[in-house]
Amino acid sequence: MKKDKSEIKVFISLRESTCSECGENLGRKAWITLKKKKGAICLSCADLDHLLFLPAGDAALTRRAKKYSTLTAVVLKWSRARKHYERQGLLVESKALDLAEKECFADIEYRERRKEREAMRRAELDSKYIKTFAGKIRELFPNCPKEREYNIAEHACLKYSGRIGRSASAKEFSKEAIRLAVIAYIRHAETDYDLLLAQGYDRYDARLQVEYTISEILSKWEKTFNK
């Protein structure tokens, strides 16, 4: 069911948290969403884990990134001193942040900022693990577009916010974990799912809307052809 459009909120928890959907122990300082009657939900289960964090402080960059991002979420943290939630920044799509940076900075400044961001991203990734994970994706989905398996593996395996690639089953390279990682990528990159969330659709209703498209793409990527 579509709901009234409102700003999606992500909270940095100050206490031990457990995701009410996947049961994962998120520890302290977890990034979560809160749902009535359900409690904390990790960003992976909330389908927000593909977004990048843009810290508060640069109003022009934030404004432009929000303009270009189909889906956004405001990040909040409780201030014990001030007794209220304070805005920490915004979660935005990678392509939106790229466009915003290009508009805000001269070429040399943009390159330096991008270089710093890519360095931070690489620091979060285990290159050997990513390569193995990508290889498993290619085995299960031989018709996945060339090099796409690395994009999927990087998205799934970032240490940030408990993504599927960091789960115990993924570390054992189970077929189900790899399939879930591919489905999550397709959902965000190949369908209108993020747009539906941004329009106020409930997560489960939005998933139903794109289920057929995901199934078609999975079938195409899984097929093997005999010469």
C-alpha cells in the first residue's frame, strides 16, 4: 500500500541493537530504521544499504545530491547533552553524489574529493574476498553482464551497515547468500524499486511491484546456452 510521502529516517543507535527481521546482532552504533511494532531494522533489511553517507556541513553539496538522488534518507543521532536527535547527514545514491560533486567543485577539487572517497571505500573492502565472491556470482549467473559481478560483490560485501555479503552464510559462499546479493543489486539497479520507496510505497508492496522484473532478469542471467 502506498503511504503519504515522508522523509525516511535512519538512526545511529547508542545501545545494543538486534534487527527484528533478520535477527542479526548489530551491536552498538548500528545504523537502523525504526518501525512501529517491529523495532529496529538494519539497513540491509530496510533496503537502504546501497546508499552512500554524505556528512552534514556542505549545504550546497547536500542540496544538489538530494536533488539528483531518487531515494534519500536523513541520518539522525541522539544528543545526550541537548536531549534531542541531531542531523548527521544524508544517505544518497552514488550517482547522485557524483553529479553533485561535479557541480560543486572545480575539476582538481572534484578529483581530490573523489580520490579520498574511493580510498575510504577501498579501506572497507577485502579485495581477496570480493574477488572470490564475484567468482561465485559468475558461476551461478554465467550470463550476468561482464564485470557486473564485481559491482554486485562490492555492494554486498562492504563492512558498512551489515550487508548480506558480510553475513556468516555469505562468508561460506552459500548459494542462497549469493543469490540474495544478486537479487538486492537487481532490485536497486535494474527496477523502479527505489522510486517506489521514494514515492511512499510500503517496502513489501514495492517489492511485489518489481518481483516480475527481477525474476525475468535472474532467469536471463542464470541461463546457459549450448553451442
